Amino acid sequence: MTSNDSTDNALKCVQSAPVLRGHKRSLRLVLAITLTVMVAEVLGGWFANSLALLADAGHMLTDAAAIGLALFAAWISDRPPTASKTFGYLRLEVLAALVNGSTLFVLAGLIVWHAIDRFVSPPDVEPQLMLGVAAIGLMANVIALKILHGGHEHSLNIRGAFLHVLGDLLGSVGALIAGVIILTTGWTLADPITSIVIAVLILGGAWRLVRDSVDVLLEATPRHISLQQVADRISSIPDILEVHDLHVWTVTSGVIAMSGHAIVAEPSRNQAVLEAVQRRMAKLGINHVTVQIEDGKNGCAEISI
């Protein structure tokens, strides 16, 4: 077997990791819905003179870009690994999620900025038109959320798109509430107040998305996994004397890796020990395991966790 054949076989093993894919069709549908509603809200916000509608339309513009980025990341992450990129482009979805989360911060800041300006000089608003367009936006966003539901729990990339659409839905709900208040009471300050509430809600989701994306890029231990629990499970395997230099990190959504050193009492048991480690890690959702076996007869290293 040539060296090139060995490299290709090794890369196929990496490619076979359980990576979340197949979301491209959902993202394309959501992108089409977002662009259609965005145009409707721009026109409605302009003629109704509603900041809540215009803010939601601006949010949908960033959503269209965010969903487009998520779609690109989902497409390119399917490319196979190479000798120079042994994990392929899997982590690009994390970068896309980080960008999407960052744009949500910028968008929330812009909404608050324009809302403050409207407190100083409240404009006239057409509540009937505002209500009609907001209702259309709400229905479209409910459909988009249903399309993305499920995938957002397992993929940071899809979660970024999901949060943008959720922000749109909140914007539509806020515009409906503001429209009803203005129509029944004439209190136009309901428009900027609603916009600020929407911005605060957007910030909460944006912070969690950025935090989780940065954790992946820093190769932090996943939040749902205890490093001590991993060490205990490995240490309790018969023939293992000690475990040290243990690391658990996320390569991309759905791909968790672990590496470590295990001191084994009897070298003849190395293969059985490796298989036991892999089985126990699989139960924790760790599907890419690398363990270096050390001979216990030559002395034990210090545990370092």
C-alpha cells in the first residue's frame, strides 16, 4: 500500500464521523420566505411610518445574509477532508454561527439607537397598515421556525439561523402589539418601546450563540460533559492504573473528540482496554477517541486533568 493510499484511508475515517448535514433544503426555503417578508415589511413600514416594522425589516435583511451564510457553511462543510485539512471544513459552521451572533448584537444596537430618537420626537404611525404587514410577517416566521425546528438543537450553524428567524417572529409580535395599542389609544410611544423590548430579547439569544461558538473555537470541554466523569469512567476500567493529559473538545456540532494517556498494568490487554474506552466514551456522546497507552511496568505518570 502506498503512502497516498494510507492517507486516503485515514481521511475516510475522519469523514465518516457523524456530522450533521442535510439542512440545505430547509435553509433555502427559509431564505426565500425571509426575503419575501422583508420586502413586504420595508414597504409597509415606509408607508405606515412604523419603526417597529422597519426595525423588523432591517432584522430580516441581516437574517437573509445570516441564512445565506449558514447555507454556504452547510454546503462547504460537505467537502471531504484533505491532507492539509484533515477535518475538512467542518468548523466553518462554527465560524458562521459566530458571525451570525455578532451581527445580532449590531442589529440590536441599531434598533435601540433609532428607538431613542423616536422618544425625542414621536412620529405619526398608520396602525392599520402596520397590523396587516406584521400579521403577514408573523405567519411567515412561524412557518420558517417550523422548518428549522429540531436542527437548531444539534447544530450551531442552524441555531444561528433559527435565532435570527426567532428574532423576526418577536419583531412581528411586537409590531402587532404596538399596532393594537396605537390603534386603540393613539399612544405612538408604544412603537419605540416595543422595538427596545425586541432588541433586549435578541441580545439574549445572540449572547448564548456567541458564547457557545467561542467555546468551540477555544476547544473548551462541552457544557454537557464533565471532564471528571470522563476520567472516572476511564480509570474504572480493569487494567488501567491511571489516566492523565485528558482533553475533551468539540470539533463541530455533533462531533466531540477526546484524547488522553492511559497507564495499563498489562501490555497484552492494550487492545481490550482501547475498546472498553471507546464503548464508555460513546455512551457520553464522544465519537472521536484517541488514547495513548503507556506501560505501567515502567512506572506511573501523575494524573493531570
